[in-house]
Amino acid sequence: MADLNEETLTDAVIAQMASTPDPRMREVMESLVRHLHAFARDVRLTPQEWLGAIDFLTRVGQACTPYRQEFILLSDTIGLSRLVNLMDDKANRTGEATEASLLGPFYRENAPEFGHAESMATRAKGPEMILFGRILDDEGRGVPNAVVEAWQTDADGAYDLQANDPEVMDMRGRYHTDADGHYAVRTLIPLGYSIPMDGPVGAMVRQQERHGMRPAHIHVLVAADGYRELVTALYLGHDANIDTDTVFGVSESLVVNLRENLPGSPVPSLPSVRYDFRISKRAAGDTTGRVGADPSKIAAE
Ligand code: BEZ
Ligand code: FE
């Protein structure tokens, strides 16, 4: 019988799991056990601390509802969602394709359809803006009939799921590009907002004396036949928290600024952002780059 001690235990666990038939699962679980054990040794984890962690994870699970995914929020606030995003982008993004960003927990399937430059603010009120530009392929040609989905907070910094009856959709919409790949979204200027702070993840963020804010942003998902789905977001450069996003979603290439009288804006009287999104051809075996809400759980009825 093996004499288990702090040094031999890790290998004993891995040896027992070696019968796992799925090679990827075997690889992932072996690495997970090695790193978890190394972590516990590194911090000399005490029984009380481990029970505290289990209690925290239990509360994270209990905070999940069909409209709230506290585990994704945990993954976001410790940078794991963004890390998975960045690695996926590195493995699959080609050429000049636009960088990905977090899907976030507020994406919903079946957002309403709008025409070119029609406003997706159907209930919320506030100062307006236009987001317009083109969807381009790797060669810089416009992609016709691409779906451009946008969603964001209102001018008070709340998503529809937080502001209204969660059954009601607002501040989100689906647009289609024209024959030359042009799209235009009329919307409200989003406000930066606090991630949900009323659950166990919010308590953790407060304990760490972090502000819990995300800079103002507009989420964009671009889908077109034969192309890799692009899940990204544009961040407004004027936001005071642009460099300290609580969920680490901001990249320099995704920071934009509102301008007056931009040439080509479909509503020149409104401040606007022009942004051309580049998408790349879908490669064989490419899977979704989404790290965020499970759309089957947050679907419109
Ligand atoms: C968001 O983009 O809305 C978001 C992302 C991660 C956590 C919370 C909110
Ligand atoms: Fe968001």
C-alpha cells in the first residue's frame, strides 16, 4: 500500500485518474490537480480557509438564476474569461481581424431587428449617438448581409435585464449590412456601470477594495455565413475607468471616441463613432469564441 504524504499524494490522484478514456479530459484534469495541489501547498491552505472557499463557491452557485450567471461573473472578475478569450483569439484570429472581447452576462438571443440607422432605444431615453461603419473581410472587401448585433446599458448604466421586467428587451438590436457591408446603429450614449455587486462575487470585489466598474461600452456580435463569429465590444475612451475595467475586457484597438460631424454618418446631427469591423473566414473545426452568458438560458420567450 502506498504511503500517502504531502509529496506523494498528487501522483497518486493522477495515477487513479489515468483510466479516463477521453484524452483531453485526462490532460485537463491532470493539470488541474497538479496546479490545485501546488496552490494549496504554496499558500499552506488551512482547513478553515478551504471550508470558507467551499462556502463561497456554494453561494456563487446559489446566486445563479435563469437571468444571472454568478460563476461567469467570478470567472470575469479574476481575469479567467479574458484569458480564455485572448488564447482563443491567438489560436484562431487571422490577418487584420478585429480583436474579441467578453460576451458578458447580458447577451440575449432573439434581439429585435432594426433597419439601417434605426434606433434600438425603444424605451430608454437619453443623449443619442450613432455607431456606423463597415463589416470587412480579410481583404478589406465589404461583407453583405452580415448580422450586426449590438447591446449595451442605457444612459443610466443599466441593462434591460436590470432596468425593467426582464422579459422586456431594450437597448439591443440586430442590424444587417447592405451590399457594400455598411451598417449603422442609432442608440444612446452608454454609461459605465457597476457589475452586479449584490452577490458573493460583488462581496469579494469589495473586500479587495476594487471599484467594480466597467467603462462605458457597446457590445457587438458580427455573424456572416462562412465567417468566424466575432464577439467584441467598443469602449468609450472618455470613461474614467477605461484603464481599470473590473473584468479586463478593454484592448487599445477597441477604444473609440465620439466625434461631431463625422463624414458618412447617417445622422450628422448626432455625435458618432465610425468603426470598421474585420472578420475572417471560418476555419475547419473552429468553435465558438463566446465566453459569457449561456444563450439557451437567456433566450427571449
Ligand atoms: C458586461 O460586459 O456587461 C459584463 C461583463 C462581465 C461581467 C459583468 C458585466
Ligand atoms: Fe456589458
